[in-house]
Amino acid sequence: MSEKIIVRFRAVGDAPLLKSPVFKVDGNKEFSTLINGLKIKLKQCSNLHFYINNSFSPSPDEIINNLYKCFGSGGELQVNYANMPAYG
Amino acid sequence: MVLYKLMYTNVYNKHYAVGLLYDIFENSQNSEKSILPWEITIHFSDFPKNKLLKFKNLDTLKDTYFTTLKESDYMRYGNANKIMCLSLEDQSSLWNSLCKLDFKNFWNINSKLLANTPWLNISARIYYNNTVIQERFVDINEEGITLKNLILSWCSEDFNENSNFDNYRFILHGLNISIDTPLLWLGQYLSYPDNWLHIVIKQIKE
């Protein structure tokens, strides 16, 4: 059974913007799926840093659905991406 | 101390603490199936960079540790302010005491991260049937809440009030934990150094 999760990407600082920042993804996949997907979309493979709710970087092996259940709000999971380390 | 063991075999691309890997793989109830000592295959090429964080130096480990701490902080309090507000001195003292296994100094700082109640949630993960369960658990501050309440809530497909819990082992730090242990107490005193409770459930009888 695959549960679709709505993920909203937000650029931090001077990170490149996405044309459409909202994606529906398979909640059973690992967070690394989002990292790799965004790297392809932005055609940028290095120096990208990912955060949930402007706070922390989840481990690449965390399950997207678990992140959504714990940190999602308003029916979506917010993922911030930056060109350099942010948030201390 | 190696907090994160970066194992990379064909089957296991995870950033798990070595003690957690032990709890997942040990099989003390069945010595024939025991896999100790571990056979570890080391690869020198084809690093799975899409799955694992590459270990560059000790700072990689330190950054990973602190961001994991932030995540657990966010879980308990709804923000990562307790970590963000630690002074640089406290941050380095926390990290250095962890590296040197300095229990007293570690807890001088770490107690600041766990002591304040009420919590919004428990920062816990349950490893059961090859899945990781991690959800919100807002009942954490209620009187008399135990590990059993958490399992009934998170594993409701397999456990209910009538389940025979004796058919299962609930493992934390290599110990079998009673399901009647108060949950908040577990969170404050038996969390891993990243302030997460990593609880493994194993079925021992049908």
C-alpha cells in the first residue's frame, strides 16, 4: 500500500527556485528519494542542504511518511533547501 | 565512540547506531541462528552516495549528531530551540564528553535538553517487522503512561489489550524492557546519546 504525501520545497537564501515547488511522493520511500529527485530537478548535485521546517536535516534513510506524521502541517511536509549550511 | 556505524552492504544502507544494529540482528533466544561475531564486508568502490552520507572527517559525524539531536528536540518541544540556545561552550562540552565517554559532563549538558516537561511528544522509533515506526504521541504527559500504551497506539494492527505480550521481546540497549515501564522515564533516562529511544520488537512465539 503506498500513501501519497504532499511535499512542498522552499528555497532558502540564494538557492535556485523551482517552477512548481509542490510534489506528490510515495510516503513509503526514504528521504534520500527527495534529495536525489531535487538534485535532478535543479541540475545541481553538490552543495545542497536539506531541512525540515527550517530546523533540522533528517537522515537520508528516514521514511517520508514518518517525517510527515511527525513534522507535517496543513496536509503537507515542508522541505527547505539551501546552497550552504543554514540554521546553525 | 562510534555513534553512527556506516555499514554498507548489499542489503543494509542505514545510518544506525551500532548498539541498535546489535539489537536488530542479535538472536540470543536461538543460538543456532546467532550471527555473532558479525561478518562485515568492506567495499572499496561504488560507494552508495545516494543512500549514505559520506564520512569525510570527524566534523561530518559531529554535524550528523547535532542535527539528529535537533530533530529529537523538535519532536519533544515543537522546535529545536533547546539545541540552538546551547552556548558554544556547552555544545563543545557535550560533543567532547560524548567522544571521551565522560558520563558526568555529558549529563551536565544533556539534562538541559531532556529535563523540562511537559513534552509534546515522545522522541522514539520502534523497529518492528523490518519497518520503522515513528509518529506523534501526545499522551506522553498523562499519568501512568507506559511503553505498552505506545505500542498499542503505534502498532495497533498487531497489538491490542488482549495480546499476549509475553510472546514478544521489547529490546533497548540489549536489555529486555518491561512493557509496564513508564514511558516518560524511558525517554529521559534510557534514550541513546542522540536523545531518541530506539526500541526493537521481536516475536519469540507464535
